[in-house]
Amino acid sequence: MAQKLFDGPEVVTKVEQPYAAIPIISEVLEREEIAALVEEVYSWLKRRKIEPDGKPFCRYWVMGGVEEKFNFEVGVPIAKMITGDDRVVGSFIPGGSYAAAVHRGSADYIEDSSYALEKWAEDEGLELDKRYEGDTEIWNGRFEFFPVIPEKGAILNDEGMEIAFLLMRDDAA
């Protein structure tokens, strides 16, 4: 019997949110490395006297695997847009409707919850906001929002980790 690893899913609305992030292209995702990058973004913000304004996250542009590398950003929401530097970029979480769920349990099984959320959206007839460049699938809004800095094996029972996929806008189709 399969264990349900998440609460939801549901469609939620998010408002546009500026953020500071470190872009990464990598063959594997290690939670320890993500945690170190989150800490680096917090330190970068602190040196510039910029207050965080939300939960840290990963934004996935390309989901890696056997044949492709992960292309993602590790970020922290902030109140106003910023100009980055050679390491940190300024961008924004797109406003709009998202398919969302809250993953509970070990962070090591977040992929199972992400797959279940994607399947739910497909079954509901919801179109996820992504495009293709050649064979590469590029997501315009695929996020994991962390209640705490992510660590390998971390248990996320209390607050959980929100997974959110931007839905295609009617005017974008």
C-alpha cells in the first residue's frame, strides 16, 4: 500500500514576488548543497541590508536526470527587485494560478510527491506552464518552498514543504 506523502493537491493563487537566487546547473541534487546555497543567499542579503520576505525555495527550470543536468535556482523571496552580481541574480516568482501540495515526511521523497502533483494536474486537465526547446522541457514556474533550510533526511511533518507548479495562463495558450 502506497503512503500518501502530501496534503492537497489544490489550485492556489500566488502574487508576483521578487527574489534573490543563485543559479545552478548540476547533475545531481544534494540537500546539503542546497542548504549551503540558501545560507549563502541569506548572507548575501544580510551584507546588503535586505530583509528576506518569505520561505527559501528551489526554482527548477530544467529537471535533470539520466541525460540532462538540473538547471535551477536556490532563492529567497524579498520585498523589492534587486540587481544581482556575478553570483546572485534578482528575479521574481510569477504571479498566477499554481497546482500546489504540501509534502510531509522525509525530504528524500519529495520527488514522489512532485510526480503525484504533476499526475493530479494532468488528470484534472490543468495545463502546466512549460515549453520545449528541442527535447529539453523548460518549466516557467516549478518550485519547492522550504519551511526550514533543507537538509538530507530532514523530516517535514510540522509545516511541510510546499510544491507548486505554475499553470498556463489562458492568454498564453
